[in-house]
Amino acid sequence: DNFNSRGVDISADMVRVIQEKGLYAEQSNLTKLPDHLLENDYITAFDVFEHSDKPGTAINQAKKALTDKGYLVFSTLSVKTLKPTEYWFNHSLEHYTYYTKESLKRILIDIFGAKNFAFIEIEINGVAEFWGIASKQPIKVSDKKLLASIDKGEEISGIARSYYLSLF
């Protein structure tokens, strides 16, 4: 009843499509969100950060837009090998940033702090991704348990197979 959804996209065409569906959306880039879009309890960023040429700025903007107890729920591509011919997305001109477990961990520690995020690596249809949460507050044990249940396939049984769980 008290849920308010707002969308931001870099593409004016996509904003138009969203608005035609009766949803709120506006055009913005990842490096500066409009001030009136700050103070969010949840921000979802599914397959977004790999499209930014300034990923630290984009993730920091997401953090800035959260309430003190808010959550960033995200996914981003995972590079499991450094061989550029291994994955189709390594050849995609739309992807600026590629993450390994270590590089994603490093950027999240720098922005959110070591105890304020958790993520897992999963594979769907041959493409590996990181799925995670981050907050201005330390991640709760119950949130880590939810990620652990996804890691075991309990929440998305038959869709994804996880490889490891990163808890900090």
C-alpha cells in the first residue's frame, strides 16, 4: 500500500516506453542522480554497473540515494576467466566494466565498507553473474541466509546453480 516505484534510465526511448506503460521514469545517467530521487529504501540495479565507464561513481550514487537503512540489490556480470574469447559479453561494446570476485569485493569495500555487503556468483544459461546486496548498515544474518538459500538453489531451484557464497 505504501510502495512507490520510480525508474531511471539513460535512454530517452526507454523512458518513453516505461511512461507509456503508466509507470514513473525519467532520464538520467549513472554518475549523477537527480536530487529528488534520493532517500530510497530499496534500489535495484540488475545488470547496470557493467555499462558504466565510471563504476565507482555509479555505485557511490546508488549508495547516496539510499536511506540509512536502505538496500542496494544488484546483479552484474562475472568474469570467471581472463581469456577474452571465453564469453560473448567480453566482445560487447556496451560493457565498460568486467568484475572478478576480487574486483567487485574491492569496489564494494571502498564504497560501502567490509561488513555492509554480500554477494554470490551464479550461472544461468552459461552466463555467470554476481547477485548481491549492499547497505549503509552491516548486512544482517537473515539477509546472508537468503543469499545462502539462493546459493543452494532453494529460492530459484532449477534456474541457477551457484558456485560460491561471499559473506563478509
